Amino acid sequence: MPSVYDLKARFQALLRPLVGGLARAGVRPNHITVGALVGSVAVGTLVILGRQRPLVLLILPAWLFLRMALNALDGMLAREHAMATRLGAVLNEMGDIVSDLSLYLPLAAVRPEAAWSAVAFALGAVLTETSGILAQALGASRRYDGPMGKSDRALVVGALGVAAVVWPPSLGWWRWVLAAAAALAVLTCLNRLRAGLGALRSREVPS
């Protein structure tokens, strides 16, 4: 299904010159991965502390875009400069899950009326990434199917943050938008699991 993830190749092409410079400077993928995790926790904390100030929500789209860039950079460094490690794979997957929780659970504090929707959205993020990892653990490739992958979640939350500042009444939509995104996360889980299992079945040789 369509997903913002489909634009990843173009985004990576824009970042590729920077990747070479980082590699020459001795930057390792794990440095970027840990930096993205720490930044996400810090941003989530700022959102909670500044929940009474609508302008603080502008930090969400800014950081979510930067986080997408950092996520692309660490992967490109690992793959294209022979820096991939098992520790890096663990940090990458666990870092994404902890970052998602750090960024999306604070939405419940900003808009208590949407608390259950925000929690469902955050839980959907965890299950979505877990579904992608499960396919790989079973022997298929890591799944990134949509419609509510990491990039799509970032777009949704970034848009909510901008809309809340530009037009405050849009805060009243949060419970419905996040609930719909959580429902799409369930569909994403099914898509990833189905695709992963399908790939495994295609490799099976009839006895």
C-alpha cells in the first residue's frame, strides 16, 4: 500500500554527499542512532513540560524530519561504508521503538481528551515495527510495508503539531486522527506479517 516510505530512495540520494563526509570524519552509525534516541527522549520531555504552550508543538515536525534524516544516515553509513554490526542492528530497532514511545505518548499529556487514542497510536507504532522485525527473524526480509510506517507516523504527528499552532481548534480532531492512525497501524501490521509469511512460503520446496 502507498506509504511515505516510498520516497526513501530520493531522500537518501539527497543525503548521500553528507554520508561520505561523515564517514571520512570517523562518525559511526551507532553514534547517529544513539543521538536520534537521545534527541527523541529530549523532545518528548519538552513537549510534556511545555504542554500548556501551543508553540512548543512546532518542535515535533522539526525534530521528526531531522529524525528521519538521522535514521537514513545511520543506515546508509552502515550499508555503504561497511560499518554494519549486530550491535548496530539492535540499537537501530530498539532505538526506533523507544523513540516512538518517547515522542507519541506525550501527546496524551498535551490533549488529555485524546489520551486513549494517543496510547493506541503509540502501541500501534510498537506493534508495527515488531511485525517488520518478526518477518526478518523468521528468515524473510525486514518489512517496511504501509500504510502507517515510521515515516507516515511522523507525517501525521508533524501535521498535527503544525495545525495545532496555526489553527488551535484542530486540537479537537486529535482523538479522531490518532484513532484512525492507530487503526491504519493495525492494517500495517497485517500487511507486514502477510508479506513476510508470503515470502517464506514462496521459498518452501514441496516435498
